Amino acid sequence: MDGAHLKGKYKGTILHAVAMDGNNQILLIGYGIFPKETTDSWTWFLEKRHECIDDVEGLTMVTNRAPPSAVSIQNVFPNAQHGLCCFHLIGNIVHTFGKNKKNSNLFWKLVIAYKTTEFEFYWGRLRNIRDGVATYLSQIPREKWTGAYYLTTRYDSMTSNSAESMNVVSNKARKLPILPLLEFFCALMQKWFYKRRMVAEKGTTKLMKWAEDMVKKNKEGIQGWLVSSVDNTTYQVHDFKSGGIVNLREKTCSCRY
């Protein structure tokens, strides 16, 4: 989720929430125009969203560190996980400690680490190289910014870039009065839905192309792995490393730990 300023005669802020569809494309699921970005505006926006989707298991919302959105998420969606945009986070680190390639590289390794052991390995390196940066990050709960400690499944949504891309798309439209601006978003969604529907109708695979490509890539990387059945839904996977127990019903794997 993100917000952007209106640029026309009448100032204000547009708040919007996006998701990714089955083909890893941006899906605008809600937007609203407010006098300014406040806790009240975010709360109203999220309340309307809650009316549409209710409480969804495993729901994750990614924003920057602005307090209004964080407070509103906690109040309206108390069971949802709130992740921080890591692109904004590294920007704050650069602003505070200066630009440093080693800092950035280690930070992103920490962000995308899947196993807690992998995270701790890079965390130790960061402590040795730039203890100040590590101390700064220590003030932020790990479950907010790294996949290794995230409480549900965040997949690869570690930034709010998809939401911010809507700011780029609407850059010129945000100079328009409110009604033409709303018409712009309606027309944009209509155009996107039509194009995606045409692509989907021509599809011949069970999954969308993006998902099929991901499955194919992953299958190529697991050649030679050995799988032993524990029961009808649980399997022990031997990947020549630490391996793990995979539970298909629960959609979990012990390799994360």
C-alpha cells in the first residue's frame, strides 16, 4: 500500500492498495482520495477494504514506516501481518550511514534469507563489518523486514514497489480534477482486465505463464533430490544439504528452520 500527492488545483492525497495476480501482474484492489495522509484516512480506507475482503488468513500488508498506516492496520486488520518496504529501509540506512556497497549487499542477503540459520550467518557478518547498521536494524522487529523470521509466508513481496508503480502510472492523471482522475483509474483497470483476459483465454497450461515458468525453473534445480513418504501428505526431502520435512496439507517445510 502507498499514497501519492495530487498535483492539480485541489490538493490532496490518493491512497491505494495493490496485489499481484496469478501471472505476477499488478492488480489495483482499492483507492481513495483524502485531504491528507493521516491515521483517520488510512483507517477509513482500510475499513472499506475490510468490508470487501473481511479477515483473510495469511494476509500481509506491506508499507513504508509511516506511523499512520501501521496504526490503522493494527486497528482494522489486527490478525494481518504488517511488513515494511525494504527499499525504503535501505534508503534510510543510506541516509543515516552513507552509501556503502557492502552494507547494501549484506542487507539484501538478510532480507531474502529463507532460513533463520542463513539470516544469522549474514547478521554476524554485518555485526563485524558495520555494527552501527546492525544496531539500527536491531531496533526494528525482524518479522517486519526479513523472510526468515516472517510469521506467515511473504513470498518475495519485500517492497512496496508494486504500489509505488501506480504512482508512476498515474503521474500525469494526478494533475487532473478528482472526477477525471477517478475515470482514469476505471479506464486503466478496464484496459488491463481486457488484455489479461485475452491472454488467459489463449492459455493452454493449468497455470499462468509466470507460474509455469517458475515451476519449470524450480524443477530443473531439484534434479537428483530424493523423496521418502511419511504419509499421504508428508514427505522427507533429501536435497544433499540439510533437507527437510514437507507437509503438503499445511504447506510447510521444516527446512526454514
